[in-house]
Amino acid sequence: MNKTSYTNLAKAWELAEDTAFARQSDRLHALRLNAEETGFPQGSASQADFLRMLVRLTGARSIIMVGTCNAVETYQLVAGLAGGGQLTAVDSSPEGTTLIRRMFAQLDNETDTTLRMVNVAASQFLPRLNASDYDLIVVAGDAGNYAPAYRQAVRLLREGGALVFTDAFAFAGANANGGLLNPADRSDKAVELRTLLDTVAADEEFDTTLAPVGTGLMLSIKR
């Protein structure tokens, strides 16, 4: 690929992001603003919209979201459930749980989706869940969320269920300095994901692909 090709790819990414952002509802824009004012930067609009579409494409009815401080992604998962199903939201921070409880309170009369909200680390909570009960596991947020979710994913997912890592390029991590594209980036998330992405890709229990959606998505389907 030449320089022009890379420039066009950057412009295409910007177009996809701008389009997804413009199509978001006023409520979703307000949720993004509120989360950011609370001190939780929100991720890519196109990445969140892809998650909504993934729920629809897979027909997922039982979802685990790890790292709910990205409230926009959590909202889009609920939108994908289209008024039904169950969302198990896991966040170790009280602020993350408060964001999602407030969001669901606003949706109370508009959805029959069941929320199970837990304020505990994924490494402590996920081992307690029943095996083969879930269609989709989405992991976002802190570096410490990713490995515990991966270790439990094969047990928790039904056959054909999906594990998704958002921000797989580690662009949005705390103290990020170019993420996986910069070998000198030694931030927690970049260090964690450099090893973990290779581990998941080599895992014969999953069929895995890495996609340049938003700040990177790794999608793994349980065989």
C-alpha cells in the first residue's frame, strides 16, 4: 500500500465514525456527554454501533458486558437486544454501575430487557456464573478486565457464542501512547493486549479475527 492508500483509509475511518456519531439519538448523545463530564471518556461511535449490529446478526439474547464505564457501548448492546433478553453488566467501579443503573432507569418504560448489575471485579464474579448460558461477552475498559473474561469465555459461552474485545489496539487505555502501533507504549493496556491478542488468536477453542473498527475489535467465535 502506498501513502495515498493509507490516507484514504484514514479518511474512510473518519467517515465511518462521523456517520455513526451523527446517527446516534439525542438520548445517546446525552449519555455520552454525561459520562464524559463524570470523568469517563467514551469510545468510538462506530465501534459501539457495530456491537448493536452484532447482537442483531447473532440473535444474542444473553449478554455479559465487562467494563460498563463505556456507557455508550452498553447502551448499544441494549439497543441490539430490541427490548428483550438479559444484560449482565460487570464493573469494579461504583461510578460505572451508577451510570448503567441511571441509563436503565430512563429506559424503564421502554424495554423489557433484564439488567443484572454487579459492582465487582470480573475475575471474582465471572467464575460464579453458570456454564454455557451466554451468547455474547463484550470486554471494555481497564486492562485488568480482558484476561479474566477470556479465561472464563469458553466455559460461559454457548457453542457459536462470541467473545469481543473492544479497543483491541489499546488506543484508549489510561496513559496510552499509540497503543499496539507503538512498540514503545508500555501502558498497562498495551502490554496486556500485546500478549493476550496472540494468545486468543492461537486458541483452537475459538475462530478469531481482528478488525479495524473504531479503536480495534477482536471477535472470537466459540467453535
